[in-house]
Amino acid sequence: MTAAARPRVLIAGGGFVGMYTALALESRLAPGEADLELVAPENFMLYQPLLPEVASGSVEPRHVVVPLRRALRRTRVTLGRLCGVDRGRRVARIEAGTGESRETAYDALVVGLGSVTRTMEVPGLIDHAVGFQTLTEAMHLRNQVLSRLEVADSATSAEARRRALTFVFVGAGYAGVEALAELEDLARQASRSYRSISPGDMRWVLVEATDRILPSVDEKLARRAGELLRARGIEMRLQTTLEAVSDGVVSLSDGSTVAADTLVWMPGVVPDPQVGRLGLGCDERGRLVVDACLRVEGAEGVWAAGDCAAVPGPDGEPYPPTAQHAEREARQLGHNIAAVLRGRGPEPFRYRSRGEFVTLGNRRAIAQVMGMPLRGPAAWALRRAYYLGRMPTTERRVRLLVDWLAGLPFEPDIAQLGAEQHPDRPLARTAG
């Protein structure tokens, strides 16, 4: 323990791990039992599973973010980043948004810095591609797709028209498949408002390095998703990688080239590079090495969970970096820290996924719940009900429900807002 009158818990990161750990501690610790502080670069938690629906316009962007100061009633929220850890002194160095830094003592430190989009040494990637992990990226992609329809409608050359109506997505994990499906559905419905454009004029290409889409999903479920996407005319280039991008031309490893104005890069995520700069033990993938109780090995008082930690499952293999696992890990983490502060022992994290959902556009989805496969409107409705129930705070659940109900009888809004604004190049920051 530090010399402070009350134990101090410092939480780094405002994503799923940071917010849910703080919520768990607030519910388990009595007022005044410990000082809680959360440090994050933004004052909100982004509910990333709903980003595809932000891109398609079925959810308002502000309704998928949870203001940390309203959600956390007894936790001090500070804008900044965790920059260093002195394990011997149990001191963390925090850098504020102003550039000023300070040292903060802790009794328990939670590292929940999350992940960033994986980048690779592909010529032209940083200059021509956009990712899909932030709110600005989702909004930009929606505007990009709608703007390309406008360009195609007024294009004077067949080449410019084809390039505008071609969309290439690299990476066929959850994010890649859901983003492509939602945006293709948006473009398909939007094309009804253009006399010169039909759905058949558009070309959607999904590039995946492995031999199937949705590698982390049940194989039968992934196969069914592939069948449904192909039935909509979506091309799939499996066991294929991106080789280069230049002047609107995408070069693939199978020797083909695709002329496209839109390139979306989402080949997976890696831990935030800041994790490797903290001086804590990381594995070969840059994840913090933790035990089953979520304690960072070799660093007493330091805990971690989520995408930046290799949380071992019963078979020794790390749990996948998904939102449902991060949320449950965070709740267990809060329970364990409260137990240790009260002189008890922590408990190991154990979780078995109860189901998987993949949205494929408006009123279409596939799912496997408790071993039972579902598809179509039933899976789509169940997915929405699930995320509605998991959304933090009553206010956000009500706003989300109103969004969905209001959109049911209408076609999607195709207003183009700020289409030329680039989302401040997050891929460039990741690569740097």
C-alpha cells in the first residue's frame, strides 16, 4: 500500500476495459473506500460493435459514445495518457492533453489501452486507405460512399465512373465483413435516387489473406455469410493480400489490379504501441502477459485486460480480442481488485461465448446463439436486442432504441455531410 489514507486505483484507458472496470469498482466498493481515477485521451467510451451501423446511417454517431463523466459517478476522469510505470515505487507517469506530465502513486494500476489498426509496409497504404476503428473513420466512409455515387452520376468518362463505383475492403474479420455489408446495403438503397446508377453498376471487392472470411467465427456460420454476400454480387479474393496502392489503382498479390476510389483497410488490430513503452512484460504480439486472474506478470499491483493483454483461457490460449470478452474481463478485473483491497484473493477469469452475431445490412444478419443457427430478420432483431441490452446507461439505450425504431419505416438518409474531410489520418498515426 502507498502512504495515502485510502488505497488508490488508477485506470488507464477509457474503452471497454477502463469504463467497465471503473463501474465494477464503483458497485463493489463503498463510497470513500478507495480513490478511483480513470485516465483516457477522450472523455467518452466508444461502443465499437455498432460502428457499422454508424457508417450505414441507422444509428446517430453521438448515440454510440458514452460520456465517461456521466457514466462514472465516483471516479475522477482525467484527459491524458499513461506514459510510464515505475514498478518498484508503484508510481505511474501521466501526460495530460496540454503536454504537461505528472507522477501518480497507485495501489492498483489497470492497463486497458486497447488496440489500434494493424498497419503493414504496403506502398501507398497510408496515403490512400482509411481504417475502420474510430467514429470519424465510420462517418468518413459513409460520406465517401455517398460522394462516389454523386461523382459517378456526373462523370463524363466510363473509366472515372467505374473507379468511383468500385469499393475495395481489405480484411474479412468482423469489422471488414460488417462494414462492407452495411455500406453496400446503404449504396444499394441510395442508388434508387439516381437515374443513371443501378446496384449492378457497383463493384464491391473483399480481400482476405486467409482461406475464409470471418476466421474467428464458427466455420459453418462464416460459410453461410460468404454465400449470402456472394449472392449480392460481392467479390471475394481469398488467400490474397494488398501489394500496393497508387493513383486509384489497387494491386493484389494474385497479380490483378482494381481501379477504385475507395480503399478500406481493416486487417485486424494490434495492441496500442504505448503498451510496449511502459516497461512491462509483453509477448511476441505486443500484448501484456497476464495470469488467469488478470495480474501482469512481474509487476505487483498492475492488472490488464482487453485487446492489449494476452488473457489465458482454460486451454492456455488467449481469449479473442472482442468486445464481449473485454467487457467480461473488465468486470472480473474490478471484482478482483476490490477483493485484494479488502485482503482477499482474486479469482480467475473464465468465460464461454454464448453466441455470435454478424450483421449483413438492413434487416439481415446471421447468428449462432447457444449452438442454434439463425439467419435473416430474426438474427438481425436478436442482434439489435442484445446490443441494446449491453449498451451502458439508460439514456444511451433509449436514444439507440429511438434511432432504430424511427428508421424502420424509412429508407436510409443519403445526405452527404463533409464528404471531403479526411478523418485526420489515424492510419498514419498508427504506423508512426
